[in-house]
Amino acid sequence: MAGFPRAVPPHRDDVLIAVAGLLGGVLLYALGLRSTPELPVPGWYALVALAVMAGAELLRRGAPLVGLAVGVGALTLDTGAGGLIANVVMFTDLVYAAVLYGPPAAYRIVPRAAELITVVGTLLAVALLREPAALLVGVALGVVTIAPAWTGVGVRAHRDAARAARLEAERTALLAELDRREAVNAERARMARELHDVVAGHLSAIAIHSTAALSIGDPKASGEALTVIRENSVQGLAEMRRLIGILRDASASEEPAAAPRLDGIDALLAQARTVVRDDGFSFALRDGRAPGPLPAPVELAAYRIVQESLTNAAKHAAPGPVTVALTGGDGAPLVVTVTSALGTPQGPRAPGAGAGLIGMRERVALLGGRLTAGPAGGDGQIWEVRAELPVDSENEEQS
């Protein structure tokens, strides 16, 4: 019916325990192996207590406290009718099950209640019998209640510890998997940045000059464009082979390749001049850094930012000065500023997908710096890329 909890069938082991206790008790009763009743209660009441106790065993997992309460009543009736050892054994199992399968409160209360019952029962037996043999009542109560209760405490503590260890192991495995995925994603992002930075410039030059060669009818200009295309194709292929070789050769990947340094910016400017081939462009470097070494990650990020900025200038900038300025160092943040003319570009230009700016932002974010890119100057005719790269102990350790 709606509104009532769904009945849970007894566990198979509980059914086996109940059947074994019931059959064993009937056999003991048939053999007459039961104590002499102290009260004028018919002996067959022991069989009633046996049936009730066996029914309580069916509740030892699903409702252990209810089963223990029913078992107390059945044991009381059995004691008055002449106790069957089968009832006593099943009652100890109910005490054990109440601690092991019961709620957390039973885990704490049942052992204390067993101790209290044993002490009170012993005192009452001594007061009523007034002879040393009354102490055996306390021993019997202790065996029937205290022993199974504390056995359940030990087993439950071990079970809970094993469960906690299993959960911790699963949590550790989950964290390890998350770390692995994060490492894979970070490595993918790093390789994507490297591939873009080392190849994009060459591909941009190829796109620009191939467009020029197709649109200009001057054989001399077309020959110059094809020469630049060939040079950048060869350089791009060389860079790709180097990166693929590093990825395929595990032994080579264990030793880091030499990272580009800021000393190579002059070569980047020279390459940019060959890519543009427009007299309206000029490229200049203003190096105002303080003397002293910089951490390798900072130098690599600065180099790649300059490289990408020059590539973008070649693709999108209007004719005019392109200036690379370096300031800071000697403990102060390294500031990289690349400016170019902002306007309508003349001649063929290569399209851009925006991946370069994304890569620059990722590089700066990994070092905890700041990056701005956009129009600058009072008239808004200058495009400026400005990166501030902290020079701290953490970045020095990565170098």
C-alpha cells in the first residue's frame, strides 16, 4: 500500500541462522536437554520462546534493535520455562548483531547497557541468594551480554576502518586521475602554444607572399615572393621536424631543448623585415632592461610574445614603425611592449584566427603576470601589446 515502507526480505545468512537455531532447539528439547524451570511455567513454553527467538534472528540485519527487543522477551520466557541452550546462543547473536548492524547509537549504548545489566543482575542475585554461588549469575550474564556486545564493537570498528581505507583509496585514485588529466591538458596546451608560435610566423609569410605572387604581374616581384615562400617553408618544416622528433624520442624529451632567449629578438626583427617587404614598415628594438640574468620561463614567454606580436603586425598592421621595448629586470617585473601602426593595411594580408592572443594570455597567466592588447595613444592609431612578467623565486626555480 502507498505510504508504507517496502518490506526488505531477510538476508540469506540470517535465514540459515534462524533455521539452524530452531532445529537445534527442537532437537535439544526432544532429548530433554534443558534446565529445570524455576517457575511453574509449562515446559512447552520453551518451544514458543524458541520460535520467537528464531523469528527475531530474521531481523538481525534489517531491524537489529527490534530483533534484540523481541529476543529479550523470548529469553525471559525461556528462562521461566526451563532454558534451552539454543535460545541463549541465539540471544548472544542478537546482541552481537545489534552492535554490528545497528545505528551509531547502538554501537555506543548496547555495550554500556550490557555492563549495567550484568552488574545489577549480579547484585540482585547476591542479595536474594546470599551465597557465593550467586556470582555465577553475573558470570552468565556477562557471557550472554557483555562478551557478544564488545565482540560486535571490535568487528564494527574493524569494518568501519576498512571501509574508510577503501574510500580513501578510491579518493586517492580519483585525485590521481584528475591530476593525470590536468597534466595531459596542460601539456596539450603547451604543445599547442609552441606549435603556433614556431610555425605561425612562417605560414603567415607564406600566405602573404603567395597572395602577392598571385596578384602582382611583375615577374621580379613574384620571384622575390617565391624566394621568401621557399625560405619560410624550409624553416617551418625544420621547426616541425624538430618538435616531432622531440615528441617521438622519449630519451631526447628527458633533456630539455635550449629555449629561445631575448638575445634572439634581433633575429626575429630581421625575419619580420623579410616577411613584410614593404618600405613603409620599420622595425626597432629598445632594450632598457637592467643587467643580469632572467629566469628561463620568463625569457621564453617574452620571446614568444614578441614573436607572435611581430607575426600579427606583419599580417594586420598598417605601414609604419613597429617597436619592441624591453624594460625592468634585476628583481623588477620584465615589461615587454610591442607597438605598431593601427589602420587599414595595404596590400595582401593573411587572415588570423585569434589563437595567438590566446596563447600569449596563457603564457602570461602561467607566470602570474598581466597582458593587455588593444589600441593605445591619444588618437587611437597605435596597436599596443604590453606584457608584465613577474620575476620571482617561483619562476627562478622553474628555470
